[in-house]
Amino acid sequence: MRRLGLVMVVVLSLLAPGTSRAADDSKVKAATNQVESGAKKIPDGKIVEGVTETAKGIGNTVSEGAKFTGEKLKEAGKAAEPPAKTAWGNARDGAAAFGYSVKRFFANLFSD
């Protein structure tokens, strides 16, 4: 029973309020509620049913939490990507660099 309580405390502390929630976390919340529901059945004398539901809830919480974390990491990766240039932006930058090179060439040619 102590181990089960310790596991529940760890899982619930990982899902404490204050974590970022840009991605859909409704499945994580539902799994957390399953853990709480199962834990509430244990003191009422429904030990087998409560432990079973709590164990399933812990598994679901870990699974959904991992999916949620993966979504958050994917969002963070996309946010960190540099913005893509358009074909016109690349052509403009290339033309500007070419123009600068030509200007520098003639400036060096006639400077001495």
C-alpha cells in the first residue's frame, strides 16, 4: 500500500498545476482523474477494484503524459526553427551579394 501511495504522489506531483499546457492535455487529466477515482475506492472497502483502477490510471497517466510531452517537444522544435525564405527572398539576397561583389571588384581595380 505504501508503494502504491508513493507512486500516486509522484505521478500527481508531475502533473501539478503550473506546467505548460499549450498542447491538448485533456487525456492526461482524464487519466489523472482515473488514478484519483481508484484511490478513493480503496478506503471504502473496494480494495481490489480500487487498486486495479488506480494501477490502470497510473499506466494511462504515464502513457498520455509521454504523448503530451512529445507534442510539447515537437512544438518547441518547430518554434525554434528559423523562418523559411521564399524563392524571391533567396534570389534577392543572391542578387545583392553578386552586386556587392561586382562593386568591390571594380573598386579594387581602379583604386590604385
